[in-house]
Amino acid sequence: MSHQTGIKANDTLKKFFSKATSDKSVRAIKVSIVDEELSLSGHEKHHKSWKDDFEKVVKQFILPEVPCYVLYRFDIKSDTKNYDWLLISWCPDIAPIRQKMLYASTKATLKQEFGSAKIKEELHGTSLIDVTLSGLEQSRLSQKAPAPLTIREEEIAELRKAEVGHSTSVSVDSRSQAVSGIKFPMSVAAVTALSIFVDSSEINYVQFYIDMTKESIELATSDNVSVSLLNDQVPKNDARYHLYMYQHKRNGIQTNSVFFIYSMPGYSCPIKVRMLYSSCKSPFIEELENLYKLKIHKKLEIDNDDVINEKYLLDELYPEKESDKPKFSKPKAPGRGVRRIIKSNE
């Protein structure tokens, strides 16, 4: 399994998990992302039954604008060793988009650190009513029974839930989002730059590279780059993925077009690098389009012979149509002029 952001539980949280999963006195655990780690933010002992404790315990952990996870223990055991737990993912609509992305992307990691087998139910909340006892009951009623999802499909569904102003339930249709190729996680820095690119006009260019040691997609650089300097950003000896927001006018209307550019300098790169970038490209584009809802207007593959300038981008966006090309009269074939009648003297 790959972790979407590379964020993992710190030692304090791991130790508490080890104790709490078999300790009946612990009713709930609050987990937050702090300094790029999953950290213990609080815990509460049980007082009465799980239903009697639910409203009071969960309410004290939930802050209106701050995402978090809450692991809540039921009173029954599915096996002879461990209690059943509910995982609450609190991601309010008004939270910053970067926080939404980080929490949605790190959920699979949290489950692995805690123990996925112990988590029998999940609840996703974007408003306070979602994380009440009635919200839990409503969630149970509305849930269907789709086929088991893979970790990849689960990450897709969870990230969709975290989109601004939306809350999407898991369905078997998530399976159609998987594509062939190698899926590498993005680093926190890469996710941060991507969220700024998607959500604001602070930057119009982001460049990514694959760290083969970490097996992750890392941030190379991000900036505001004029189209005249775009070609200078492309390394001549290394492969890269690029996102560029091209601002221009079309028929007097201001237009923003997003380019995904895959640059590969050719055979100067080892075959392993060429194969890896090629294999990671489709899953990475799928993540950008389906998870981050980034509309990509044009996907390009270039090498050192290509020069990325304004004319190149415009020609890709608005290719010349056959009807727009000048038409030339086809010359007549030799010896095929106007037919003449030749009279015979006979």
C-alpha cells in the first residue's frame, strides 16, 4: 500500500494505539496532523454505554473549522481480543482546501497504523449534525453494500468527500476511476503547491519529479512564470511533470487553459527512468483530474527538440482546421484539355 502524503504516526501515538485497542477504559481517541505527523490530540475514558457517551465525548473533540480524526470504541468485540471501533473523519466545509486534502489523503495511513481490522464502521462529517448520534444512525441507514473497495478506490472515494462544498458517498462506480500504471504518493510539499495552483492565482506553474528512492512524487519548483520563459523551466537532462496555467485572450475573451506537460529528454535518461515516468503518468493525471478536480485542457509530451513558446501552446489549443487552410485549384493533367472534334477528309 502506498501512502498518499507520506505522513505517518509519531511514536507517542503508536504507543497509545497499542495500549488503547485492548483497554476498556478508553472510549475515544482524537488524532490530528501536526508538523506533518499523525499525533495524539486527546483521549477520553468511558463513562456509560457507547450510545450514552457518544454525544458528549465526540462534541468535545470537534472544532468547527479544524479537521481531525476521532476513533470511538463500541462496547462489543468482533473477536475475543479487540473491541470494535468507529472512525470519524471530521472535515468541515469551511476548512482550508490544503487541510482537506491532507486529511483525506492520510486516512488510509491512519487505518493501517491503528489496525484496519479493528475499525468496523466509518463516519464522514462536514457539518456538526453529521457527527451526532442521529447522524451516525442516518449514515447507517443510507449505506448500501457495494463490493469491497481496494485501498486505491478507498482513497479516491475519501478524497472526493473532501472536495469543497461536497460530500460524496462511496459506490461501486469508484472502480472505474482506477487506471493501469504505477501509483506513487505525493509529498506534503507537492500537495501544498498543487492546492495553491488549484485554489488560487498565486502561482501558475508547478513542476514535479519522481524520487526513485522514496517512490514518491516530489515538488521540484512552483512559481509565476511568463509564457516567454516557460521553455527555460524544462530540464534538458531530467524527466519532469509540469502544470502550467496559460492565460491568454481568445476572440477578445480572457481565457485560462491548463497544460499538463510530460518532458523527457530522450535516450540521455536511463531506460528505468523513462519507463517509470511513463508508467506513473496516467495515474498521476487521473489523480489531478478526478481527485483534485483540475480541468486539464491539453496534455503534451515533449523532448529536447521541442520549444515551448506561445505559438506552440496556441497551436496545440487551436489547431488549424482543414476549412481554414487556403484552397488551391488542382491543375489539369497533361493532354486532358477541352475535347475537340476532328473531321476526317475521307
